[in-house]
Amino acid sequence: METNVFDQMAKLYDTDDRIQLAKRILDKLVPFLHNTNESSLLDFGCGTGLLGIPLCSNYKQVILCDDSLPMLDVANFKIKSQGIKNAKTMSPSDMALDKSFLVDNILLSLVLLHIPDTQSILKFLYDHLKPNGKLFIVDFCKNEKVSHSKIHNGFLLEDLESILKTIGYHTVNAKVILEEKKVFMNQDASLFLLIAEK
């Protein structure tokens, strides 16, 4: 991930468009969060916490993780200013060093498209998920109109399902949850929700 780009964007990241998209994603995601009030959530690639911070009311603990420190600074400011007691931030390098760090659920929302090696990051997250834990992925369906050297142009659900089952997930379910205008490199796009259980 190009950290410097996200570092520069951090203070201006929460645009109305991004806030509204996050709300629409949350509306689709929350119905799938069953009995999570005693569980932990890792929001990996959390940015400024547009999804992770609202989900603090659904979980016992929320860990916001990003490799952009300025993004985490914004998230920490929100946590402090809103008086949230069950959230904290960390970097992926801290995670990598702590082999005992395990969570019940992991959320990966509009992050996977920025990571070149899809299989490696999904395996890394699998290793930090408790037995029977769930991975929630929200991202763009493959879009041939999108072409950019730094990001994937979306994903085919059957390809992701194959990768996840190879890693070790025993159930994988995915469906398209949103159709949005001009959200993916200024192209119309479909977003999917994929849920994989360890």
C-alpha cells in the first residue's frame, strides 16, 4: 500500500461521499453480525475508522489497524473525542510481531484492492483469527473499465473463494450488496460482501 498517499489524505479523508458510502456498507454488514457483543473485531486497513468506530457498539473490543500513522491519528482523535472505551489502534507490524494476537472477527473493507499479494495478506489475517472466527470482506467486483498500476480492478468472487478455501477457511459465502455510481476510479461499480469462516 502506498502509505505516503494515505498519509497525505488522512486529514481530508472523511468526505461526505466516503462517510455516506461507509453508512451504506454498515447497513448491509450489521445484519450479519450475530452475537458479537462479547467478541473482538479487527478492522484491518481501517483508515480513519469510518466503519470500525461505529461498530464499537456491536463488539466488546474493536482494534483499528492501519499502516498509515496519520490515518490512525485521526481514528485516535475520534475515539478520544467520542469517549469510546472499547477501541484501540495498532499497526500491521505490531500485529506481525505478536503471534498470540487473535480476534473473533476481521473486517477488510475496500482494502484488498490496494494490496498486491492477495493470498499472502489473507493468510496473514487467517493466522490472527480465532478458531471459528469470521473474515468479512467488502470490496469491488471485477471491473474491466478500471485500469490502474497500483490497485486491482476488483475481484471475481469465485477466485477469492478458491484462495480462501486453499488457505483453510471451511465456509465462504459472498453476494453483491451495493450498486454505486462513480465510486471506483470514477466508474460505476458493484460491491460485494464475502464472509469466510475459519
